[in-house]
Amino acid sequence: MNRKKAKKIDTILTEIALIIISLIIFAPLLLALTISLQTPDSVFSYPPKLLPNGFYVQNFIDAFNSIPFGRLLLNSSIIAVAITLGKVFTGILAGYAFANFKFFGKNLSFAFLFATLFLPAETIMIVPLFKIMKEFGWVNTYWALSVPFMASATNAFLFRQHFSTFPSELEDAAKIDGAGPMKYFVKILLPLSKPMIAGAVIINFVYAWNMYLWPMIVSMDDKMKTVQVGVKMLIAGDGSNNWGVIMAGTLIAVLPTIIVFLSLQNLFVKSLVRSGVKG
């Protein structure tokens, strides 16, 4: 009986702690929502309000009218989808090759690939990468905003570790049934890897959507900028003190990542559980 009570108390305390942590994490988003729905006069009211009194949607309209928000959302969507598909596709293929094939220099090449994770890419690669994009004539195009990021050592490493968890007997059974390497990969491994793929999609989409420095450098025309740069344009614009409009633009920029996460959250949680069990 004492054990049951102790276990119940531990569960209750854990849930309370998780609720408190969730509220702390959610607080900035709630504050942004509150400010975005307030009139300019009530934004700086004292004491601050945690919940809006009404629904002043004019801030969202002003955010769209201040900058070409629709075009910026389209740009970010195209770039984020292209980068996510490219990273997941190349990561899956590279991970499968490193996990299931034997070739000369396999361990050495994987070691070099893993070593690139320690390089501060955003500081040492921007200048040479910009020169390459200029030589290709890709500056101010979707190609420059997406192609350099369509492969990732992180994804190759994660999928290599994931595919390594499958027993070799599974592949042997597939060979006995007449399945070649690609058929085994497409028909067996990929269906079993849906949670891992969903997790990779979420992580890479959020990364691509939130890119700021590179899009700001390589896109000279305002019509080619991304939504994150657009939020900065709101802050630096004529309405720099209108925090209702700025928070409205911030919420618009955050919304797509929330939608993607909510759409794939079940598979994402399964991938975390699977990786935890496998160790």
C-alpha cells in the first residue's frame, strides 16, 4: 500500500512539474497573443495583462499591409519544404548506405562526415558560399536559398544510427524472399521508419523556416526575403513602437511551425519513445 501511495505521489508531483514547465515555455507565446489583440493604447497599460480584453484584429491587417507578408510566407514555405525534403531524402539514403553497405573507407568517410558537425558553418561558410551563389547567378533566387542546405551530416548520422538498430536477420530474411537491397529498403525499412522520418521532418522544417542570416544576405529584393526577415522589417519600420503589429507578425511567422508539429506530433513522440527504448 505504501508503495502504491509513493508511486501515486511521484506521478502527481511529476505532472505538476511538467505543467509548470509547460506554462513557463508557453508564456512568451501567450504574451505575444495578448499583445497582438490589444489596441495601441492598451499595449503598455499597467499592470500588464496576461489575457486580452477583446479581439483587436486590426494589428494582423496592419502587419500584412506594412510588408508583403503573403509573398514572404510563400517564400518561406517554398524554401522550408524544399530544404526539408532534400535533407530528409539525402539523410535517409546516406544513413542507409553507412548502416547496411560495406565499402572501402566506410568508417573513415563517416568519421569525416561526423567531424563536420563541429564546424561553425554559419560563420566560416557564408562568404565562400555567397561567392559560389554569385558565380552560378543564383543570388536573389530560390536556388540560393534552398540548394546549399539540402544535405546535412546531422540527418545522415541520425538515420545511420536509426537503421543500425534493425537486426541483420531482418535483411537476411528479405534476401531469402528474393528482395534486393533497394526493395528491402523501400518495402521494409521505410515503413518501419515513419516515426523517425516524421521527427526529422519537424526538426528540419523548423530549422529551415527559422533561417534568418543567410536569407537576409543572399536575397537583395524584398520580394525574395523570408518571413523571419519580414518580422525584422516590421521592427525596423515606421511602426517600430507598435508592438501589437509586431507581435501579430511574429505569431503569423510562428503559426506554420506549430501546424507542422501538431500534424506530426504522434509520430514524433513515437520516434522519441523508440529511440529511448533502443538506447
